[in-house]
Amino acid sequence: MNKKMFFVLLTIVIILGCSMFLYKNAEKSDSQIANESETKVEDYSPVLLEDIFTQSKQGKILNAPFIAGKTNLEEVIELWGNPNVIDNTSVGDYSDYISYEATIGSVNSVVVDVRSYKSDLNTIRLKDIEAFAGKPDKITYYQDKNNDQIILIYNVSSTYQLKWILPRPTESEPNPKVHHISVLSQNNLMIQQIQNKISKMTLEEKIGQMIFTGISGKTLNENDLSLINEYKVGGIIFFKGNLVSTNQTLNLLNEIKSVNEKNDFPLFLGIDEEGGRISRLPKELIGIPSSKKISESNDVFFAHDIGKILGKELSAFGFNLNFAPVLDVNSNPKNPVIGDRSFGDNPDIVSSFGIEVMKGLQSQNIISVVKHFPGHGDTAVDSHLDLPVVNKSLDQLKKLELIPFKKAFAEGTDVVMVAHILLPKIDSTFPSSMSKEIITGILREQLNFDGVVITDDLTMKAITNNYDITAAAVNSVKAGSDIILIAHDYHNVISSFQALKKAVESGEISEERIDESVTRILQLKEKYKIDNSKVNKINIEELNRTINKVLNKYNS
């Protein structure tokens, strides 16, 4: 009896032991599944996220060469063939390329939206995006009978948006996987409107937009009126001799705007207001320190505040564009033209201070023109007097001169000025302002700059001592420049205008090439909402108080 009881108890113990073993294993399995689930949530590549954001700043998605706002639909078809499906909508045409896991959106045959459905995007989840990039600039939702989606919108540059499209989070799935991404030109509707305007413009009107000219005196004369009324130039630059007092400057700008009112497009009204020795504004205003003085403060907030002050000054008078900041690295102590106009001889310091001045200007709705690409800091000749020669290779430029420009482009540069410098190791025939290798090859294709390119003044002796100015204008446009700056002499402007017109009519320059530049120019004018609004009065005392406040803040 005792033996039977023993065996019964032993059996019960064995059964209980097996049950506990199975329970523990089941519990462990559930834990493993939970851990595996957590691992899957985190199983994405930060490099993939970084690459997506980097490409989006250039208007691209991964594994596709097309650029939103720039690539023509014909180029897509030439490379990828005809799409599997085309969806014509009220906002554009969307071409599905199933084998490429991509959709291309276009307006008037220009690509404005590139979308990727690559399978590796499914490794990225909602929380991964926000952990990497922070909160989006905007969140929207989309719902139809097949989809219920959340859309995270990041304004990755002044030109492009990156959209992450995911299923809407729910209680059962609060951290959904990415469905697809979209890189969208923020200017897509603007592009359509601008292209419609360009289609109605004459060739002469288009060329006029590509010319930035000066005026001869303190008031408008017949030649100045002709440039605005007859040739419909795109912009006017002002020098010290044009601006002698606050009231005179205000009256001059208001008069120009009044004359231009009957034209279809507003004027760029630009000035070189760098601070230090390069200042064109009337003397009633307190002077701004030079770039060198600003960088010596070792405080980039000072640079930003200086940019804001410069912007406030220019806006108060009615200007809308400043040829500043200087991004040249002052690496040659014998340089006769840059010197204290530069933030220094260290490219990182030049970058950080220059970018902050640029952003300060932009914060006041003033267009900032960074200069002098690809770098005027290592010259021993003033390009106002003759043509500087820099015997540097592209690799050498990349290690010094190009660094500030590349960084500024990534931070939203709208316009870059190209210098008159001969770089024989890159182009032995033409200076940078006329060089296709430099403007198209380096600036556009290698540095991916998609903004407006303007030449330095073609009436400088670097050009006039060595080239015919009309040929220089034509060669510059052929090289990729959007705007030709001709600051002096009415006849230089007219002869260059006629030379460009002749080059188009003869087929030397295609009208499509002209349209590319005019599109960029009009986009910029639209972006900054430039118009012919006049300024009634200006409070110099208030401006000076603001200037003093900032100077005292950083000099105390």
C-alpha cells in the first residue's frame, strides 16, 4: 500500500514538474516573441534614414537620378522607358514604374514629385523617423476607401519637402511601418504658374530678366528709363555714388518702382552692404563692423544679429537683395581685395559665420547673394584691375575654398555670385564666370546647387582687359549663369542684350536654356514676394538704436 502511495505521489510530482517545465518554456517563448518584436521595431539602418534625408535636400530619392523641380519627363522616359500606369490628376500627372518601385509626378512635363516604395523602407517605423529627425514641420492625414494614412512633412530645404507616408497609428499598432516616401518641390504650383507666364513672354523680355544693371547717377535719366521700360531689365545694383542721403535714396527707389509698375515683373534692387569698408548706404546710419571683426568675437549669434540688422536696414529703404556675405577664405595675406571682408583664413569659421549672416538677412526677407565662387581668397590680383590666376586643382579647392560654399548651399543659399578668376588646372580658356566646367560641372553637378547664379560685374577689368564684354555675356550664359551683372555704361548693357538675343536666334544658345534661367529668376522673385510697393518714410533714429543695441551687447 505504501509502495502504491509512493508511486502515485511520484507520478504526481513528475506531472507537476513537466507542467512547470512546459509553462516556463511557454512563458519564455512569449518573452522571446516580445523581444523579437521589439528588435524588429528597432531593426532599421540609421544610415538609410540619413541617406534619405541627405538625398531629399537635393530633390532626390534613393536609387533614382531624377531631381524634383528640375528633371524633364522626357529624361525619365529615356532612362526608364514608358510607365506602367499614368494617373492624370488635377495637380499633375503621376507615372508608376513598378519595377523601379517608384512614381514620378510631373506638371507641364517637369518632374515635381518623386516617390519611392522600396521594400527596405518597411524597416523604418514612425518612432524611428521622429527619433532621427525630430518632430515634423507639419502632420497631415489622408483617407479613402483603401487607405488611412498619416503624413509627416519635413521642410528639408527652402526648395524641397520630404514626406513620410505611413498607416495611421492605432492602439494595436502605435508605431507603424513606412509605406512610401515623397520628395516634393515646394514650388510645384509656382513652377506651373511661372511656366505659363514664360510661355507668353517674348525672347526680349526673357533676356531682360537675365540682366542686372546699374544706373549712372542720383536720379533716373533717359538711359535708365530705357533700361526699365524698353529692355525690361531684371534688376538694378546701387553704389555709393547713387545714394547720398536717406531722403534721396528713398525717393530714388520709389521712383524706380513707380516706373516699373507697368512691367509684368518686379525688379531686384540690390546693393553691396557687407559692413566694414564695403558699405553703400547713406552716412546717417551707424556703421556695421567688418566680417573679420565679427568673427573675432567668436560668437556666431553676433553674426546672425548682424545679418538681421543689415536686413532691417535694406528693407527699411526698400531694397530686396544684398550682395553679401563674402564666403572667401582669406588664405593669402597678400590678397589686395578680400582681406577683412572675409571672416578669416579658416574655412569652418568662414562657413559658420557666413551662414549666420546669410540666415539673418533671409529672416528679414532680403535675398542673400553669397560670393565669390569658387573662392577669391588666395589671389594676389584685384579682379577690378586685372584677371587673377589661381593655380589650384579641383582637389585643392575642395579642401579649402569650396568648403564654405558647400555648407552654405546645404543651409539654403538662394543666389551665388561667380568670380572672375582664371583656374587653368580646371579651365585654361575661360575665367570661372564664363567656365562651363566650373559653373555647370562643379557648381551645378558636383555641389548640386539649384539656385540662381549671377556673374560678378562684367565691366571689371578682369574681363574688359582680356575679353569682349558681349562675348563674355554670351559665354557666361552658355556656361550656366542665370544673370549677367553689367554695373556700368548703358551701351555695355545694350550691346550685351543684343548679343544674347542674336546667340539665341542663331541657335548658339537654345531658348530652352534661356527659359531655365528665367524660371529660376522668377521663382526667386515669387519666393520673396518682391513687388513694387513703395516705402513712405524711414526712421533712421530707430534703426541706429537697434544697431547700437546689438553692438553694445556683443562688445560689452
